[in-house]
Amino acid sequence: MTSTDRNPPHPHHAFVFRTAHSRDGAALWHLVRDTRALELNSPYFYVLFATDFGQTCLVAEAPDGRLAGLVIGYVPPTQADTAFVWQVGVHPDFQGQGLGLQLLQQWWALPALSTCRWLTATVADDNTASRALFERFAREHGRPCERRPHFTADLFPIDHPAEPLLRIGPIDRGRPVPV
Ligand SMILES: CC(C)(COP(=O)(O)OP(=O)(O)OC[C@H]1O[C@@H](n2cnc3c(N)ncnc32)[C@H](O)[C@@H]1OP(=O)(O)O)[C@@H](O)C(=O)NCCC(=O)NCCS
């Protein structure tokens, strides 16, 4: 990406950040589809996630009410100290102006994630934008972004790239971070 490819900046205060609920499921599906980069799952999956994991999912609403960005995540049942990012996406109209980082920071600050010290996500090797986003988040918190094998290609029933795990932490919750 070059600076000329970037969208004109929107002030961050222009966005409303909030957790998700059942009625967001359809908009989540549309936004994931519109990124043209994220793996699109069934509409049912997004409705289910927004319903059952809404407190660990964050959306950013643009002033016109459109969904500009999302973080879909959860706390793995056996890892209470870890917040897993399943999908993070910014609508192409709003990419490249800091909203992705702002979303991750606001998501990390959610009450439902207050016990977490680690952030994890799986990112395929060819997803440079996503990798750059998580590395930037790690730098903001002064922590390394470790990469280790996780979901190898042979686990998938169809042709699918491996999804190595990125792991950031431990993050000190006592240290205030600008959101
Ligand atoms: C990944 C994504 C969420 C980043 O959101 P964004 O608002 O564009 O990112 P930001 O402007 O906050 O930038 C965050 C960092 O990512 C980098 N970045 C963003 N887009 C990039 C791109 N296309 N290529 C390389 N780096 C990129 C920025 O340079 C910045 O890093 P820096 O501070 O070290 O320079 C967004 O590009 C997107 O939705 N992509 C498609 C979906 C996707 O791939 N999601 C991740 C898989 S879970």
C-alpha cells in the first residue's frame, strides 16, 4: 500500500464503538463480504456469534450508521487469560487510516476481556495487512508478537492455507493505553 492508495482520514471520534448484538449479525456478514479478503462464513454463524459472544465482539459505526469495522472474538473456554481475535475487518472505504488499530484497542478494553493478558489470532502468511496490524498492536503495548504453527493446512477439508498463531503478551492491564 502506498500513501496515495490510502483513504482520506476520518477523525476517530466520528465512529461509535460498541459491542454487538443479534441484530448486527446480518451487517457483520455484509461487512466481512465487502472486505473481499476475509473468509466469509454463513450468515447463521454471524448471527450466532453476535448473539452468544456479543460482549466480546466490537463494531465501529460510521456517522451515517454504516458498519465501518468489526472485531469478532471470544475467550477460549480453556484459556481465561486469552482473548482470541477470530476476524478483524475494516470496510474498504475506511481502511488505511488507523481504524483497524483503534478497533483492536477498543476491543481489548472491553469489560468482558478484562481478565485477559494475551491476545491471539491466526493469520495466513499472505495476509500482510493483518500481520502489520497485530504487530503494530504489539508495539503499542511494548510486547513481542510471536508466531508459531497452529492450524496446519492438512487440518482443513478443502484447499486452505495454514493459519499460524500470533500471540501477543503478557500485557499489563495496569498500564493505561490510549484508545
Ligand atoms: C487488516 C485491516 C483490518 C487493517 O485495518 P486498517 O484500518 O486498514 O489498518 P490501520 O490503518 O489501523 O493500520 C494498522 C497497521 O496495518 C498496516 N496496514 C494496513 N493496511 C495495510 C496493507 N494493505 N498492507 C500492509 N500494511 C497495512 C498499517 O501500515 C499499520 O501499520 P504501521 O502502523 O506499522 O504502519 C484491514 O486492512 C482489513 O480489513 N483488511 C481486510 C480483512 C483482513 O485481512 N482482516 C484480517 C484477517 S483476520
